[in-house]
Amino acid sequence: FLILSGLATGASWLCYYKAIQIGDVSKVVPIDKLSVVFTLVLAFIFLHEEFNAKSVIGCILIAAGTLFMVL
């Protein structure tokens, strides 16, 4: 699993840099930061972690900030 994780991370960075190379950096980077929101949502769905007010507010602010920067 550790080797697969390393390969996935390397592939992720290669895709990230390719996206920066061919796209607008001001649009690629904020979308990359949405990974925090996806992680929180997936942890809630699959790991049944509890959301508290701070997590929900932070998740909403990150998503709103990303949309604000992309648009």
C-alpha cells in the first residue's frame, strides 16, 4: 500500500504541474485546494466521522473561496 500511495502521489503531482502548464494558474490552484473539502466529505460518508460547527463552517468557507477565485 505504501508503494501504491507513493505512485499515486507522484502521478498526482505530475498531473498538477501539467494542469498548471496548460491552464491558468489562478484557476488550477484553487481547484486543487478543494481536496480538503473532498477529504472532509468522504471522511463523513465513509468513516462516519462527526462534523462539528467548526468543520462545517471551514468546509463551506473553503468551497466558497474556491468558487470565488475561479469565477
